[in-house]
Amino acid sequence: MDRFARLCSRYFGFYRGFSIGISDVSPSAKLRKVKYDILSEGYEKAEVAIKKYEDGTLELRPGCDLLQSLEEILNGILGKLRESAGQEAMKALPWSNTPRIMAECGSKGSPLNISQMMACVGQQAVGGKRIQDGFVNRTLPHFQYHSLIPPAKGFVANSFYSGLTATEFIFHTMGGREGLVDTAVKTAETGYMARRLMKALEDLSLRYDNSVRNSENTVVQFTYGDDSLDPSKMENNDRPVQFDRLHLHISQTFPCPDEKNLYKKDLLDKVEQALDERFQSLLPKGKKFLGEIQSFFEDIVEKQKETIESCENASFIQQRTWNSCRFTETQVDEFLSSALTKYTKALVEPGEAVGAIGAQSISEPGTQMTLKTFHFAGVSSMNVTLGVPRLKEIINASKNISTPIITARLVQDNNKVGARIVKAGIEKTTLGEVCSYMKEVYHEECYLSIQLDMEAIEQLRLNIDARTVRRCILKGIRGQTRPPILRGLSERHVLIKKGSKSKLRVLVPEKDTPAFFQMTALKVALPRVIVQGIATVNRAVINEETKGGNPSYHLLVEGYGLAEVMGSPGIDGRHTTTNHLIEVEQTLGVEAARTSISSEISYIMNAYGIGIDTRHLLLLSDVMTFKGEVLGITRFGVAKMRESVLMLASFEKTTDHLFDAACHGRTDTIDGVSECIIMGKAAPIGTGMFKLLKRATRAAKPPVPSIMERGLLLA
Amino acid sequence: MMEVDTPTEPTNFNRGGGGVTLTPEASRLFRVYKTVSSMLTKRGYMVSREMREMTPMSFTERFGEFPSREGLTILVEKPDDSTNQLFVFFPEDEKVGVKPIKILTDRMKDEQVSNAILVLRGDITPFAKQAVMEMSDSFRIEHFKEPELLVDITQHTLVPEHLVLSQNEKQELLKRYRLRETQLPRIQPNDPVARYYGMKRGQVVKIIRPSETAGRYVTYRVCL
């Protein structure tokens, strides 16, 4: 083998190998021209957008201010620039171009790398934004103050071949540095996460009654992964049998040329009968598996129907169906028994250390997640944290997360005006935003006169008038601490003008402090009074989707307060969810939180194109919730999950745990994995789970040989 | 020229759906009332059909356009045991103190009802909470805040079906898996769903949830 390997590399080296040089990435004059055209067109578009921004005529993106909208538009334009320049470069390359061969056969590099070498390096970003100002109001002294043009904000128009200008070079290093720092930090973070996960899950094993329990014998799952199948034995997409492949295999190994093809009802009846006879023992866990078999055969019948219909000549039917949808009686039998064997073989065996496997299966892909890329939750302005930081939030069960988002379904989801009204009821509106003036009046009495801007209120479809404002000033919204000056106001201090719906007076309360100071304090506090909406919500955005041709709207609410949003009029509370686990637990209970944990983790992983078997995620979410509350995989959470002192001491805060145990005279039963390793016992997991009892019959004492026989004494 | 506001005049607000226009306050109460009635049904109390199938229309018909909370009071009983009764009170106060609770318990004493649910507008004072705790031997008084009952959480997509097991079923379960009570997965007594079903310590709930891998999965949690 060794020699053969050496032979291969020599052969490649002499006959088939290649290297790459500068000539492989030199752009042709034509490509340079195309690139120039693309870039100048893009720059023009950017300039137009910047001009609009400066004039204030730029159209706002939903939920963004003017600058954010501009950045978003520019981001789109500049991103497309690099992309189209890259595409042109790739198009220009012949098939024999060596970098292209490397990229296409997947040995190293990607079209992105090639286009960076040949055409354009593209926009550099730090922290997900274009390069921010490092000097006074500009990125570098080479540019004008407040300049927003692409080159001044880190767009590298040159390629590595043509060479970067000085400013481009520095921007590129800034972007590159972030990447390096990110990988360095991420390895440490994922490593720690892996250790914590392992500690929390190490002692979970499958028992002989098919339940997953920890070393204290507490049940974590009654059936592993809901169906007690082993994730490592899955054939296809977390499912035990890939039916198409099995069908192909059976039709090749059992051609049965003499038998008749089963059609439609015959086939389905045959399958039905076989399932009833042989597969009933799989229920209830295999309910889905049985469903899959049935739907597979239904598909086959459908295919048969299509094939027959498309055949003009009846003699072709046999020929056409042969490889695609032919099933004879023997084949069905063989197919089903093979599927049954596969399923039974895929069942997890008692003793399996499902916890340890799960911990590894979740943390290993975690190390592959590079860069904390943001992702858009439908609307482009709603960023969701992803990657390792988000995974950390979930696993720690953090109370404060960086991007809490509530997705709220509307009762009437086809009506944009209705959606606006509901949105207005949720998004917080302050008094300062809806009043046209707030005047100090020093006349006999001292008071503040407030005029509500009824026109604006009407336009925004708010439900505000002088009465509601008065109530808000006096009562405030629950759960918010109000400034002391407002707490000093009583009923008779806030008056409404008779017959008016929009004018209020706020009298200065009588106190020791001079009226002027109180007036000033009022003037500061009153504009901040929330007159409508939920205080914990930052903003809400209406998201439009097309469902079957009709537009459908739902709300994306940034902030906390699931319970309040669910209760808001016009919201369909039953379909309103959040990505904040603790909030789900508090308003909907542990079971809901459990579901959220696994779906949130799989959402992150899917965003990176990583698939983790759901059974691992289910196990993790069950471990985090089996104590009745959501426990993070942190030292506090793990301490609540497990009793063993030795295990906890080997995790974190060693002395604290040992000291505490010594104080209270704790006992440790030594059945967990960590404890057993510390004490040098075999861990009760896998083959170590059971003990063997042997009936002891006392053996006859071996005869003691005499001294003479042992030859110790010389005769 | 200036007058003090009197908070009786209603502000009309179209909820934008259903066709029936309720005042915001009435629609709030209707939603709470609806949740309470489905909660009582799920707890196994006999709830009249009229209550179960109440629409905004019939709600206004029965309780008027500006329903008083006093009038909403409900008394229900278990079908098999007519002495096992439960009161649902809707106290008017923003913050319920000891005094109103005293009045309610007196009424419970008079009518020999041992269970009650308070639906609070705002909150309950710490003293009142303590008083309720002290009385827990003779009267079991649960309290919910109105905002919690606006939506029936058991209808939520994330919340699976919960069924509270009887004592016999619980013993059978423990025997089947050879478990002690403490070895079951848990649910806290103050968990929203546990409170919805009024679970007591030691009761076991059977949870039937849809499963991605098995189609349907059954698990149990003990209230501890």
C-alpha cells in the first residue's frame, strides 16, 4: 500500500500534476474592459443613491433610518459588483485553466478566490458593516470628510493581480484581521462549549427498558429520540431506510422475470397485508416508518399510472416500467423484509452512551461554524445573531440575548392596513412623538400645556386621545419604573380641556423644591411617557409574504414581552413565538421551551448547511428541561442537574463543591462516569452497565505440597 | 375651563375583525372569560354549553356593553362529585389586598366551596399572597393575572397536549418503569401549563406531543 501511494504521487508529479503561476490569473484586455464597465456602472448607481441620501429623498427601508437604508442599498450594489465581475472572470477562463480546475474539482479554492485574484477583491467589512471612521469623520485622511463613496468605505476595486492601492491595502488588512481574530476566539469558545456539553451529558445511557436515564436513574427520555433509532445507522436524512435505493437493490438482486407486475390496488393491498402481519410490533414508535413505507408505495402506484398513460403502445409498458416502478410479489416481500431488517438493526442497543455521542455530535459541528454572520429574519433590516454566539446563548439559556425577535401571526393576515393598526398597538409611542407642542405657562398657576398632534395620531392609526394620555401619565405602564417627578403627580394635577380631545394641562405638584425646577423635571420626563405600546419592545416590522399568490402579512417584533404581544388585540396568540427560550418557558411552560430549544439549534445549524440528527438535539433539549425548568449547560445549571460532588468538583469551582460537601457530610454513590474515572472503577455505561453474579461454590482447597515436593529442602 | 376626567365614557375601538365591535375593555374580558371557561372544561368541571360556545355577541347580550367584573363570577362543580365546587372571582381592584380576599373567602365559607380562582386585573399584594398561603389548608385559592388569560396557552402551537393522570394511573406508570416519584422528569407547580390545570404537588401529567422522528411521542412529568 505504502509503495503504491508513493507511486501515485510520483506519477502525478511527472505526468498529470500542475502548478499555478501568474500567467494563470492574468486578466485579458477584454476582461479588464468588462470589469471597468461593470465597476463604473456600479459606482454611478452608488453615487445616485448617495445623492438621494444627501437630499433626503431616499426611500426608507422598513424599520430602518435614512443612513441604514443607504448602507443597505450600497451593500446590495457593491456586493453585486464583485459577484458580476467574478462571474465575468470565470467565464473568460478556458476549461484547462489550472486554478479553475482546482476550484471545480473541489481540491482547493473557490470561484470567489479566483475572482479576487483576477477581477476584484470586493467590499471589506468590519463587524458586518463597511469600514467605519478611524479618523475624524472619515476612514483615512485620503478622503473627504463624511465621504460615503465606495472607495472611502473599504471597497477594493483592484484585484490581487493588478495590485491594491495604499488605502485599499489598509482596508483589506482591517477586514483580514477580523477574520483571524474571529477564528482564534471561536476555537476557544467552542472548545469550552464542548467540555460543558460533555459534562452535562456524559452519564446518559440507554437502559434495558428503552428509557434514557442518567446515573441517578432519573428518566430523561422514555424513548431515545422518540423512536429509539441509532443516529449513526441512519441511511437517509435521519431516516432508517432509503427506499428508492432499496428498491433499486431489490429489483437487481431479485429480477423475477417470470412474475407478473403488481398494479395499483393489488400492490397496495399486498403491502397493507404485509404491514398488518409483520410490522405491528414496531408500533407505536414506528408509526412514522410505517407511514413512510405506505407513502413510498403510493408514489410507486402514481408513477405506474403516469407511465401507463404516457405509453401509446401497450407492448412498451413492460419495458418502461421495468426499471422504474415494477414490483412483483416476491419483490414486495423481499423489499419489506429487508426494510424491516434494516429498521430492527438500526434500533439502539441498551447500554449505549447516547449522551456522550450526542454531546460530541453537537459540539463538533459547532467548531466548524466560522464567523458570526448575521442572517435576515425575512425582512432585511431584522438581523438575527447566528453562529457560535447564538449557539452559546441557547446552550447557556441566557436571560439576555442579543437579538430577541417575536414572530407574531395576525388574526387577519391579508390586510396591510389592519397589520399597521396592530403594529401601532405594539410598537411603543412616547408622548413626545405625538404632541405638537409642550408649553411652559407661568400665569397665576404654573403648568405645562400639551397639545396632541391629532393629525399625526390619525395617520399613524394610533388609539390615543387626551384621556388615554392622562391615564398613561398618571399610571404608567406596568413593569416600568417611572421618574420620581411623575410619581409625585396625582389625579388633580393632570387636567383635560373641556370639550377637547387633544389638550392637556399638567400642573406642577406642590413640593418644597422651587416650581421652576419641578417644571424642568416635568419637561424632561413627560415626552418620554409611553402613551401606547409595549415598553419592552424596541420596534416592530411588518413582513410581507406571498402565500398562494395572495400577500400575507405578519409582524416581526424586536424585543421582549411575548406574553404582552400575544395578548395584543389583532394578534393570533396561538401562533406567536419568540426566539427567547426563557420567555417561552415563562409564558408557555417547559414543554414549549423544550420544543423551542431543539428547533432553534437546528435553525442555526441549517443556516450553516450543517445537519445534526434531530435525536441528538432532542436529547439535549430534554436534558436542559427534565428538571422542570430550563437549565443552561453552565456550572449553575449542571449543579442543579446532578448531585454527585466528585463530578461537580471535577467540572468547575472545585474547592467550593468539596468544601460544601465536607461541611454537610455528603455521600457520593460513585455511579457517574466522572466519579468512576476518579475512583478507578469501570463506568456503568455500555458493557460496564451490568454486573455478573456467579454462584460461588467453594472450591476444594488445593493440596499443599510438602516441603520435600517443592524442592526447597535438600534431602 | 378644565375638568377632571371621568373614566366612564368608552372609547370606541374597532378590533378589525369578527364583525362585532366590543369596547377594548369588554373584548379583553371576553377573551379572559373564554379562556377561563375552556380551562374549567379541561380541568373536568361541568361548564354550561352557553359558556363554552360564547361569542362576542352573546357575551354582550348576557353581561352588557360594559360588563362589571362582579357579574362574571362563575361557580362550577365536578360531574361526579357535586360537593367539589369551584368559584371563579373577578375582583374589581387594580391591586387585590387582604380585605377583598377576606370577603371572598367568607362567601366561600357560606356556600361551602373549597376551591377558587382569582382573576386579577393587576397584581396581588404580598400580604394577600401570604394570607392565601396561610389559608391553603382549608381553601385552595389560585390566582391568575388577566394578561395571562388573554390567550389560551394550551391552544398554542408550541404547547403539546397535557393530561393529568389519576392516582391509579400514576402508580401504574411508576410500576411499569420501576421508578420512584422523584425519578420522573419534572414540571414545576408554577409552570404556566401546570397552573392552567391546577396541578398539585405529586400529580403526574401525561404529555402527548407530535414528533419529527416517531410521529407521536408520549412522556410524563411529575409536578414537584
